[in-house]
Amino acid sequence: MEGVGGDGVSSMAPMSKYRNDFSRTFQYYLDKSTPHTVNRWVGTGVVAAIYGLRVYYLQGFYIISYGLGIYLLNLLIGFLSPKVDPELEALDGAALPTKGSDEFKPFIRRLPEFKFWYSITKAFCVAFGMTFFSVFDVPVFWPILLCYWIVLFVLTMKRQILHMIKYKYVPFNIGKQRYAGKKSAVGSFGSPRD
């Protein structure tokens, strides 16, 4: 009786080991890709183009594309939103700084860039895999789905932009931040001859 249970455990051990090894290797390469932002997004663009070409040539899977578009819109909203919502923060008594003397609070995203990229890439890979199963090819009139998605995108982004304007935050920091102090600051320390 003990032998039956032991065989089940021993046959599962190699599968568990392979799964753990694969998971560790995958995480290692994922961690190594973290500083290479442009390369990661170019790779995601290639995956998205391959998916788009497959849908175009098959002339189907529009429901999959619509669901993918809704999911990507949801990720975009998370990427553009602050981690701590100012509307909820105002209810707690804390508020964003309104004067120059108030404490500076940097913009922290609800969904960091790396997780945003990873989720988008996973979504395109899953959608691409779903195009190999005909059960997901539901016949629909795609122009209506496209129009509905565009309306949803415009309304959602309008709300997000109004939120950004109301609470005065910008989710992007383009370029390197530079200190605009006095140019004579170098000479203020004095030269070694003094």
C-alpha cells in the first residue's frame, strides 16, 4: 500500500524539478532584461505585429482582439494612474502639496513600467496562442466592436486626463531632471589656493 503512494510521489518529483528549473531560468532572463527598456518594447512590438498579421490573414478572431484591446486599455489606465489616488487620499485627511513650502511627493505609478510591459507581452502571447483554436473564432461584425472600443478609449482617456489636470500630476518624466541653480555654485566652494 505504501508503494502505490510512493510511486505517485516519485513520478511527480522530476516534473516539479523541471518546472522549478524552468521558472528559475525564466526569472533570471526576465531580471536581466529589466534595464533594457527599448529592447523589451521593440520585442513586444514585434510580438504585437505578428499577432496583428495573423489576425489579418485569418480574417477572424475579432472577439479575441477586442478582449485584448480592453485588457490593454485597463493596463494603460493603471500605468497612467498614481499609486495613491488623490481623491481617496483627500478623504483620509492627507492632501497633495498645493504650495511650494509643502512636502514634495514624487509620482509613483500604480502599475510600474516593467509590470506594464510584462503584462502586455503576456497578453499578446496568450491572444496569439488562442488564434490556433477555432472555438475562439466567434463570427462578429468587427466594425461595431472597433467603434465601441474607440468610444470606450476616448471616454476613459478623457476621464484620466481630467483627473491629471485636477490633481496636477504628469505621469511621464521625459529627459534627465537638471538642477537649475546658480551657475556660480562651482566657485562657491573655493579653490584649493584660498
